Amino acid sequence: MFRPDEASQTARQLTQTFPDLDVHRLAAALRRLLRPGGVVAVSQGTERVVLGLHQQPQRSFEIASVTKPFTAALAFQLAGQGPLDLDLPLARQLSRFRSYPPHITARALLTHTAGLPLHPLRGSLGTLRDFHDPYGRLSAEAVLASGRRWSWLGRQQAGRLAYSNFGYGLLALALAEAAGLTYPAALRTWVLEPLHLHRTDFAPLTPLAAPHGLLGSRRVSGFGGLTGAGGLYSTADDLLGFAEAHLSNQLSGWASLSRPPGLPPHLVGVAGGWLVARWQREAVWWHDGVARGTRAALGFSPDSGRAAAVLVGSGVPLLGGRAGPAALLEVLL
């Protein structure tokens, strides 16, 4: 007797709870993306479904750039409580940023409009030395020194959208100084613990989903001095909890949209830590992340109240684009 494949079964389970989803489109997306294994999770109101395909749903994954919305949440928490002004030049607030130009503000770093490149030069060169840990030799002081040089060099580009891991690495260092803690300690104190995200941290707190990278590598990625851009591990449940905290107004600041020059046509804006698009009819706040051997995506729609997370147990394939998790997220939201 014919037995439906696991992707079809998972799609049917999801559509039983969320009947507006297209079961055939969803099954095709799951089959295409999660062949090596992964986790898909959806919540709306009191309904929540977390399912693994060839993977235990409680496993921890590297979430790479999905770390950025967490860093942004910390920035908004500090701004709301007073230790940081998002719009005042960091040079006027923080000793480690004294010699930075005035256009470098926390908000410019939050919205990728500080005129900084994607990586510090040493980070780009580090890829040649260690593909899995390109930022490993970048200390905090090295990041600050490089940021100082690049921020003066790039000041003519300030105000334009230019996605930057570098900028979020600098932002995390600024937030740490504002909080008077290390960046990991500040994130735990101001975001993770208040939201009861007990399985999210800078090392896996549940068994790790084994990475499947290029040429069969099982190594995790390293973010060194740019931890604020991509250093977190998390589970699907915790990611849903983080998205739900935005929808329930436990977190603030995220709803303020910016539409800077250079915004690509598929986006309607950027917010602190999030890219904002209009999928179906609703606006969606989302971000994806690509580690060397895993991928992730997280998003939510304030219009529908739905949140979704996708965790994939493989890196970007040799053939195909990086947009797989976000494409599945679009189907779910």
C-alpha cells in the first residue's frame, strides 16, 4: 500500500491546524528544502505546531544571522530603559567609540545604513584561512579598530542600505558597553531570561543538530569578534517564543520601518534586526541565516498574528540559491 512521504505527512499535519495553508505547495517546499532533515514550526494565537523531518524537533541549530533580531531586541530594551540613545552618535555616548564619525549611531547600525561593508577585510581574508571560522582571529579591539577606519572611509555611503555583518558586530560591542556587561551576558539579562528563552545561547543547550556542510563537513561555524551578527544557537520552540514576544508587545521598537535608499524592490522596508516584505497580502517581518552547515529562517506577521520558524540541517548546496528557508517561510506565513 502506498505510504505518503514524510514531507506530505508533515504538510497535512500543519494544514489540519492551519487550514489556509496550501497542502500541495507546502509539501513541495518541505520536500525540496528539508530532504537532509530539519524542523518546521508555526504558531498563531493558542495554536502551536513544531515538527521535525528526519530530525528531533527539540534539537539546537546554529541560527547564524537570525541572531541579528536578538541583538536588535537588546538595543531597543537598552534604549527603552535609558542606557543608550539610538539616534545620538555613539562617539558622544561610549568611550570605545570616541573617535568614530558622528553618523555612526546605534540606529544606523541596526538598519544597515552606516556605510560599512559586509565584512571587515580581515574577515574576508579569514575565509581563505578557515572557511568555517573566518572571524575567529578578530578580537573586540580589532573589530573596533577596523570599524573606525571603515566608518570614516564609508561616510559618503551613510544612509544607504548596505547589509553588514560588520555593523552588527560593532553594534553588539556598543550594547555591551552601554549595559556594562559582556554582550552574551547583556543579551541573557535583558532579552533571553525575561522572555524565558532557556534554550537559546552562544553554545547549544540541547543536543546539536549535526551540520552538513560542503564536501560533507560536520563543523559548526564561528563568528569570533562578530558574535552579535550570528553567534546564537536555538531551537524551533524558542524561536517561535521570540517571534511571539513581538506580537504580544513584550518587545518594543521593532515596528518602526525605515525605507532607505538602496532598498531592494522585494522589500517594503527594514526595521531593527528585521527585513520587511509583503507576502500574500500581509506585511511580514523576517530574517534568514546561513551557517556553514545549517540554515534558519524566522518571521511573523502582525496582520495575521502568525509566526513561523524553519531550521535546516544543511548549508547552502553547490547548486541552488541560499533563499530556501525564506521561501518556505513565505509559504507558511
